[in-house]
Amino acid sequence: MPGLIVSGLILVVAGCQSGTGGSPSPGSAGTDTKPPEGKVLESELRGYCPRVSLREGTNYVNSYAKGGQDDPSKLQYQASISDVTRSCSRSNGMLNITVAVAGRVVPGPAGAPANITLPIRVAVLEGGNVTYSELKKHQVQLAGGGAAGQFIVNEASISVPEPSAANVQIFAGFDEGPPKKRASTE
């Protein structure tokens, strides 16, 4: 029992000494409006930063050997997006957005070691109008032996006028272009 009382007393004394005491530390009184380098302002934390979404059908892409479209035995690889995120900052009336896209590439039965190009598009819409759209051709090394690979694409050059309402949408996903026309069998 005396050990328990001593332990409790030590915790109380340690708690009393962990505060800042009577004098505030420099910059903590609220008079300093510019944070130290690398610090984030509270207004930035509470500021609007639109979320990133994947449009239906843009979260994966399959590649087949020539003439093997939709034949599972001729699948070279499947790439899929597993996560998207963003961060925002503001300066001079502009909303600066960084979007990150992460995913995996899994070789298929017809897969072989190769450098592959993944077409990843990031688009920003404000009230239905496209204000930014960029197609990245991201290179990924597909390893041999059936080993899956990972990729991360970081798009940091997005800068749009700061919106007056929370009506901005960000989309990310694979963009292979318009669907290829199939040969007619007539």
C-alpha cells in the first residue's frame, strides 16, 4: 500500500511539472500570425480541401497479349488503384492541390518482365466545369516470376482559383482513351 501511495504522488508531481508554468512560450500567446517554418496555420487545417474520388470503371486496367482481348489465359497484367488522397494549401487566391494515387500491378498468365506504361488521369471540376485535367504516363517495372509490383503517382502541380463554394470535385483513375472498336464479323 505505501508503494501505491508513493507511485500516485510521483504521478501527481510529474503532471504538475509538465505544464508551461506561468509564462507563455514565444509565439504561443496568439500574437504571432505567421507560424514557424514548416508549421500549419489553424485556418489551413479548417480550410476546404475537396476529396478525391474514383469514377466507376477507372480503378483497374487489364492488358492482354495481341488478339487475346478478354481471354484470361492471354492476360499480361492487371493494374489496380487501391488508394487516393490529397492535400491542399492556399496562396495568393489560389487553391494548390497535391493528389496521390497508389496501386498494384499483378502479372497474368501471359505476363513477362517488362516496363509498362499506366495512363493515370487527374481531373478537377468546379460546378461541372473542368478546371484542370492531366494525363500522366507512369512507368512501372513488371518483375518476372509472378511477383506483383506497387506504384505511387504524385501530381503536385494542380493550382486552381480558390473556390467561393464547396463545389469542387477531384477525380483520379486510369484513362485508356476511347474504347477500341471491335472488328466486325459480318
